[in-house]
Amino acid sequence: MLCTRCGIPLSGGDEAALFVCPGCGLVHEVGEKTLAPFAASTVAASTELAVSGSVQYLAVWRLLPAAMTEDDPVWEHILRVAAPGPAYLYVPAFSLARPVVQRIGMRLTEVQPVLELTAGVPAERGQRPALAEARAEVTRLSAAAAGPSGDPRGGSAPDEVNGEQDFDVVSPILVGRREAWGLAQFVYLAIEAREIHDLQPADLRLKPGGEELLFFPAVWDPRYIHESNWRLLLREFDGLVA
Amino acid sequence: MSEAPTNSLSATCPQCGAPVTLPDYADLALCPFCGSNLRRTRPIAFEPRLAGTSAGTSAGAMAATAGAAAAGVAPVKPAASGSHPVEVDEQALHSLTCPQCAGPLSVQAGRRILLCSRCGVRVLWSGQGGVSRWLFPQNVSQIQALGAAAKWLSDYPGISREARDVPVRQSRLVHIPIWEHKVLVAGWEFGTKLRTKSYLASDDEGNERLELALTEERFEDPHLQERRFFQAACDLPTLGATRPRFSGRELLLPLVAGEVDPASLVMEPQGTAAAIAEQGRRVALLPASGAADPHTWIVILRESVTLLYYPLWLVDYQADGHSYRVVVNAHDGSVNSATAPAREGRFTPLLGLKVAALVVVAILALWLGSAWSGIRVPTIFLAVIVCVAAVLLVLRSPAGGKVEYHEPFSS
């Protein structure tokens, strides 16, 4: 598989749903017979805190639903948070572990962060200035607690939490476009289940609209348990650690 | 039981010219001389619909299609309006090569994405008809299998003395196909569940006792998980076997013709991938919470159908003028299923004593429960369990002069 623009071999493992060109950053979807390219964007770090550790970039789908359930108080609240801009649903594409998809997807959707986007995929790992690093043994223990490595046949292992060591700078893209809409409903129901006591899943009406793939800067830190140990470098996430 | 494959392809390796045989069950063969990975291709000819279509166009299209197929890339149909593709009977072997540098590709790692070790290009690999085939490695030799069968015959209770000492020498290795439907599901289940809760209750005299009560509790269960559905793709009862126990997460090898014992019988799969997928989908969408009437929303994000080939040793022997069989798992060495002549009839004095003892224990438990109200519930449970054990003991005792064993928790 070669990049349709520059001819460089595409990167992406056996479990990847999409393949990235390391040269020009074009993302490729595998179609019936051809590769379909599209552009992704990188989110600029907006936090003013000095977060320790190496910066890695996490693939996340940003979805713009065409229509939502009418008179939905949860969606109305999200619309108010996002105003004056449109409201998006966010689905992590770098992991298929349920806690990761649920927690990060919920937090991003609820917060509706203001993003500064740059076209393309980041190439270099950044190092954040900090007074102290996360202790190495804590990182190792957290990764070990997450369980053994994946399916020997190369299939995805959704129950396993992805640690920092799973990829270098840019995360793999494990969730495709169609799957992202399925997971968007999953994330949205997670938000609703917390807000509405007697929820009926049949009430949900989510019609796909547009979608784009973004790479969020983040640092893996075992203290951030509410974001599945991923500290997103956005000012909206400048909260307290666990 | 289907016998040895009849649609084997015998051809020469396009890399070194050595003779290579590719049986029908496999997508790939390993050349024993040069180690090239070879795949079967069915060239597609283009029959002219209109008179005057040039033969050169058809030949060129055929070569292009075959070349693309050899590279593991889906062929692109030509846009010629005057011809239509027809699969021809001829088959050929093509080496699996990188479409970029023509370097050899290896599927030994068993991945969907093959990495060319020469130029670093990734190649998307798809199996025959979209179904990939995998092999449980054979870890048990013929001698070990005979030993396991002999040990089972000597140890298992209820077998006739003659059968315990019978020599077991005949064995045959078979690879049974098993369908695996794997899905990734996401969803939620909401509803109420009945749970048993214990609490301390006191009577008028101030005596406290533990009571159990059923309470209704609300639950919200998120699901984002892989679900697997397995079904035997051959008639296992005819073989005298049951489906071996496995999780699907074991280390498997891609099914390559050169790596299966040539003396082994690889059974042809029954059923279609579409039928298995439909059945698997139905199972995957079932609620997992165990609630009586949950509200569910579950979607299938991705799915795949795979054929797994499991090795079994069929050890046959004669006793009392009849044929019997012990099926030994050739992957882990355990006994999968077995039959043997029984020592005596179903009801023996020893069995009667065992059942009588269990009945006495059950009666004792009931008496204790009636005497002390504080332990009434646990003793009733104990009595029920003991009664069930007594019934199972009778049912599992040899019947009809034949002892039958099947690996527990398999199907």
C-alpha cells in the first residue's frame, strides 16, 4: 500500500482501520478495490500548564450529526456549551478499550473544546518542560495491570487498555469512519445514562452528518484515571488529577 | 466423513521449478525447496460478446488480472464493453510477491498486512473468498496419543477388564474444521435485575438470623467487546468426537499446505460463511446481562468469519468383538471423547451404596434445616445439590454395556 499522493509506503499495523502516509500525512481508507485518501488535522496544545512527559498524538473522530433526538435535554445542554459554534460528538479512534472510548469520548463531547487545527499529521514527538517526570515503575505497573498483549492472530483486543508504549508519536487509527458513528451512539448513551434515570435506548435518533479525523496532543500519565490515563493538552482539561 | 481432498493442484513452483501440491483446503503452499509462499490463482478469461473482439485484449486483461491476484491485490476489471469475465478451469500457482519490488512476501506471521522485508511496502492480504484459514498447531505425536488412549482405558472407571489391557496401535490424524464468527459489538443494556440480598432479621426473643430476600436493582451495562461464535463445520458425532474447548485467543498458524502432516486427513468444511455469519450475528446481539426484559441497544461494528482447523488423533481398537474409539486432542494431549465396553450393567451394588449414602446426606440436611431455622436455607440448598449429584451418578454410570466419555463443557 503506497500513498496516493507521494508514493511512500503507508504505515499502520494489522489492527489498523486506516493507514497514514508518514511523508505527507494523508490518511487512507481501504475501499473495495482502491485506497481512498483524505486529510486529517492536528490539534494544537492549548494548555498553559507544564505537563511532564513525551507528547503523543491520539486519533479522535469529530462527528457532526445531521439530526438528533428532538427535545433531548442532554443534547440541548451540549449545544449551549458549544455555542456559538456547532456541537460535535467525539469518538476516540486510537483504542477499542471500552473505558478509554467511553471516558475520553464523554469528556470531549461534554466539554466541546475550542480547537486550533493544523492540516496534516504530526511527525515529531514533543517533550513538555516539567520539574518532575511520572515515575517509570508506576507507568510499568499500570501497563502490566492492563493485561497481556493482543490477539496472536492480529485481531483487536478491545478489553485491553492501550499504554503509552503501544505507539511512538502518532497513535494507530483503529476505528474506521462507519464504526465511528456506531461508537458515537455508544458515547452519547453513556452521557445520557448519567443524566437521565430511566433511559430507553430506543429513543436515540442519531443521523450521520459530516466527520473529520483529528490528532489530539496528550501525555500518558497514570494519575489521570478519569481520562483513562491520557492527559489531553487542552485548556479545558486543566483539572485536578485523581 | 469426506475423504482426502480431490481438487488438489499439482504444479511447479514459479520461482525454482520444483513440484508443489496445493490441496483444496489451503489458500497457500510453501515450496519445500525454495521456501516461496505460493497461492492458487484461477485466471479469468474474457469471452467476447461481440464479433471481432481482439484476442490480444483478452490475453492482456487476463495477464493483468492474474498478476494482480498474484500480488494479493484485488484485480481491477477492464472497461472493455465487448467482453465479460468467465472463470476458467485452469489453475496455476503464483508466488506471493511484493507489487512494488517483486520481493518475496511471507504470510508466516499470519497477519492481514504483509510487510515486504525488502522495500518495506505493506500489502493487504485477503484469504480465499474472504475467509481466512488457521491451524491449531499439532503438539502431540502418534506415540503420545496412543499412550494417552491407553492411560484413559486403564484409568477410567467402569470399563471391562479385557478392554483395559487391549493393545491400541491404530491411529489416524484428522484436522476438523470449525467456523469462528468474530464480531466487535458496542452497546448498552438498561433494565432491572433480581438480586439475592442477605440481611439480619431478629425474632420476638431477640435471636438474630440471616435471611435472604430477592430485590429488584437497576443496572446500566456498557458493552464494547469482542464476541465469538464457534460451530463445528463437520459432523463430529460421526467421528465420535466433540468440539474441543478453546477460547479463540490461542496462538494459531496460517493454514499453509506444506506445513500440515501429509498423512493427515483435512476434512472439508460444511456450511457457508454467510450462514455462519447470520447465526453469529443473532447470537452476538443477544443481551448479556441476564436480566429478564432489558432495554438493549447493541450494534455490530466489525465482523469476520474464519475457519479453524483442529487436530485430533482417532485411536481405534477392538474389544469383545466390537470396534471402539478414543479421540485424543492432538493440540493439548487430553482425551476428547472415548467409548469402551462396560464392566457390568448400570445398577451395581457399589453404585447402589453410593446413591444410598447421598440420599442419607440429603435427608440429614433436611432434618437439620427443619430443626434449626437459622440454617434452613443453606441446608435446603445442600439437599438439592446432593440429590442432583445422586441423579448424575446414576445417569453417568455405564449403560447398555458401553462406557461413553466426552470432554466436559464442550459441544
